Amino acid sequence: MITRKITQIVAGISLVVLSFNVNAQTEQTTKDWIRQKIEKYGSTEATYKPQSKAATEVSIKYQTFYHGGDTIKIQETRVLKGGNKMTNVYTFKISDLTEITNMAGTNDVFEFKTDKNKVTLRQINNKTNEPQSAYYTNHVRTKIWFVSGTELNKEENIEQRLLKAFKFMASLNNAKPKTENKEAF
């Protein structure tokens, strides 16, 4: 009788532990989910037309790519008044994120922050389509148009779900010990 009760208690505890583990998100499942959403929507080019008369851009085109491993590449092409173009390509790793926020009043303008200048910004020469310069910074503010374009038949609350996934990754990255080369005295 006692053995049966102990067996039932152990089995009950095992089921509770299993149910917690099944629902818990892991680093890899979160990266996979982000990758799937970027692959689903990212290559679609979306164009934003600024509403302000003071804007120097006529339009801004966004494309987002999942670029191997856990690297995200966002390409912004700004068509300026007068017909000139300016293209910026931002590249960063999800595993380098330390903070992500969205701008007040928007669902799709995110600011990604990393530790120690791990965002690469390349400016592209629009005549040769070659990188003309590269900068390294610790943040990038950009629209995530691959989920906000209405013509994409987007999923419900995808912007907030994506923000939550990125914030989860940033919390994991902040919890990891920082390894730095110590200078000898």
C-alpha cells in the first residue's frame, strides 16, 4: 500500500516536471522560431512612404534575411528627394543581443542593442552595388517590415510575439558570463 502511494506521488511529480519542460522555451527553439518567421516574410520587399513633408526620403524599402547561424541582415534602401539612393545593411547575431525595445507608439520599429559594437553597418555604393564603408556600433534602430506589411497576410500579434522572442534572447545573453581577456599586470 505504501509502495503504491509512493509510486503514484513519484509519477505525479514526474508528470508535473514533464509538463513544465514541454512548455519551456529554449535558446535554440527561440532562434528557430525567429528564423522561421524571417524566412517566411523577410525576403518580401516592403516600401514605406514617410508622411512628413519635412522628410528627406521619398520612400524607404526594407528587406530582412536570416543569414546563417544566428545572424540577421536588414537592408534599408532610402530613395531621397532628387532621385539619389542610400543603402544601409545592418548585420548582427541574435546571440549578441543584450536589449531590444520598440519605439513608443509603434509596433514595428525596434531598437536592437548589443554588447561592444557587434552590429556591422555597411553603406552600399548604389552605382556599383559594392560596400563603400563599414561601421561598427552597439545598436541599430530599424523597422521590421517583414512582419508589418499588410499585403503579407501577417499573423495576429506577430510584432509583439517577435519582440517577446528577441527580449527572451537578450535576457539569455545577459545571463551568460562575459568572458574577456584579462590583461596581465
